[in-house]
Amino acid sequence: DLEDQYDLRRQLHNTIQDLKGNIRVFCRVRPPINNELDDKELCAISFPNETSLDIRKSRESVCAISGRVGDVKQEFSFDKVFSPEASQVEIFEELAQLVQSALDGYHVCVFAYGQTGSGKTHTMQGTPNDRGMIPRTIDLIFEKIEKLKITEWSYTVTASFLEIYNENIRDLLEPNSNYDYELRYNEGRGVTVTNLKSVPIDSARMLKALMEEANNNRAVATTDFNKHSSRSHAVTKIHLEGHNNLSRASYSGSINLVDLAGSESAKTSAAERLNETKHINKSLSTLGNVMLALHNKDSHVPYRNSKLTFLLQSCLGGNSKTLMIVNIAPFEDCFGESISSLRFAAKVKEIKTCAKKNKTYGHQALLPSNGSQKK
Ligand code: ADP
Ligand code: MG
């Protein structure tokens, strides 16, 4: 019958997704803009095929004998590599499949990683004329839900927007509240944030209006927005609850879109150590440690060592589909940071996890939606 057909289609879709791996890594190199080329040199970056990239520090063809590290070509390969000409549409094509997975009951997490100025916000948010992954995801969710409505499926969508700055959570829909935002682990619902405003959404338009509000609130109340945004993580959480009116099966999935803090702040310079002591960006360095522990299949994964990794626990471990988009600025003076981003990304790419969807019948949970990792 109809549900079987849907189930088959879903299974096929997700089998294909699983074959692609549950943690995927894309790399996007941004173009120079405006008059950046007036005072900056470009690295030599080439794209031999759609999954690899070669990078040298200088575009001058200096001989390799000179011994300068930057002159040696370094090669990286990822699940997909996007050159500066790549459009938002091309990148979203790859991400669109994950929207279906979230509707099918998976936890999906998309990270934009990279140093400040590498194009993270452009990729996630974009501009009104060149929309990024978040507004495109919102449109696609509602497009798909409208189609599914014709069948016996109905969905409820809720959204919340938050920011993590210096290990403090701030609700971007209630920027002036005095609530405590604590992370709680709940067997059935996974990790939740106490007091976080979660808004039921009934249209793409409404969700995009909230997104704008959250963006505006992010900038407000900070004296130095650039510094603030380069050190904070902005998280868009969209929760999707699907219900089959005939079989009473329910799917509970989510999409988390994360514009990470600038990766350069993961390292503490002497000046920063003096100023802001301990955790300049504990969340970002813990994210690295969590990825490493998953990679090494350690029995203990330090999810709880930072707010970000605790919050996204179920998106990082077994029960999830993760996409990391590593953004690269094309300039010579960014070379060192670019190489460390590329190396981090290469590590992440090696992680293998096993995702399962969160399906329940009636009110009884068959599968707890926790993030336990299967080997
Ligand atoms: P980040 O969020 O990583 O600090 P931004 O997204 O703000 O970096 O990008 C830095 C600048 O480069 C911005 O002015 C942005 O509009 C521009 N930019 C980034 N990526 C692209 C791109 N793919 N195409 C055109 N402009 C881009
Ligand atoms: Mg940014």
C-alpha cells in the first residue's frame, strides 16, 4: 500500500545516503571580492577533479628545492570540492538530500568551518540575492511537507535559534532574557536547552522571518560585532516531527545548521591568553577532540566538555548525518590557517559512524533517540 511505497522510497534514499557515509566533508574555496587583490596575493590552488584540491602557498612556480613548506604542493581530497566559481545552488544540491533524511527521522547537522573571513556566513546565510544554505533548507522543507500533506503524512515543524559565546548560551529569539540556559540530556528527546524558545512554524515565510529576527538580535547588544561573530557559534535548530495518520508511525528528525566560530581562535596566542584566559573557544577545540575520539573509536567521547558538542551530541555520534563544509580564503597570508583547516577536515573525513532513524509507533518509543555510537 501507500505507506509501504513511501517506506521503500525512504529506505532506498537512506541506503544511498548511508553508502555515501554519515559524516561527509566538503571544501569550498571562496573567490577574492571587491579590491582584495589590490593588497593580497593569491595562493596557488588547483582543482584536479571534483573531489580534490592541490594547494601551494605561492603562485610563483618556485622550485621545490627551496625547502620552503609553502612551495611544496599539498594535496587534499574530500567528498566534494567547490572552486571559487561554484554557486550556492550547486552546494545546496548536495545538501538537499539531507533535508529528506531529516524528514525521514534522522538528526542532520551541517557545520561551516573555517577561519574568519573564509566564507562561513556567506555559505550558511548568504545574501538576499545569493541565498545560502539556511534559507534554501527552509524553502525545501516546506516544499516537501506540502507534497507529503497530500498523502497521509503530516508534519509539525518547530525552530529555535541560539548562539554560544564563551561557553554561554544565548537565545537569539529572546536576546534580553535573564533565563539560565542549561543543557539537559533526556532519554527520549536527546539533548535539550532549558528555557530556550522553540517556535511552532507553519510556513517557510514565518521561519525566514524568525531567521531574520535571530540575525538582527545577534548583532544587537554587542559592541564589536566582528569580534563577537568570529568567536561565537550560531546554531539554527529545526525540529521535524512526521506523523502517519494511518499507521500512526512517527518520525522525529532535526536539522541543525551551525555557523562556527572562526577556527583561528581555537589556538590561543600569547595576547589572547593574557586577556581572556582559559576558554577562548573551548567549544571549537572540543569539537576537534570529539571528532578525534570518534575517529579513534575511543570508548569515551568528550561530548560534555563543551556546550556546542553537548548540544549537538546526537548529531555527532552514531545517530546522525553530518556535513562539514570547510571554507577556505584564497590568499597567501591565509595559507597557514587554510592548511590547518584542510588537515582538520581531512581527519573528520575519516570518521565512520552509523546513523539510525528515530521512529516510534503511537506514543511508545521503539528506539530511544540518543546518540549512542554503533561500531
Ligand atoms: P566568515 O563568516 O567565515 O567570517 P564571510 O562569509 O563573512 O566569512 O565572508 C567574508 C567576505 O567574503 C564577505 O564579504 C562575503 O560576502 C564574501 N564571500 C564569502 N564567500 C563568498 C563567495 N562564495 N562568493 C562571493 N563572496 C563571498
Ligand atoms: Mg561569519
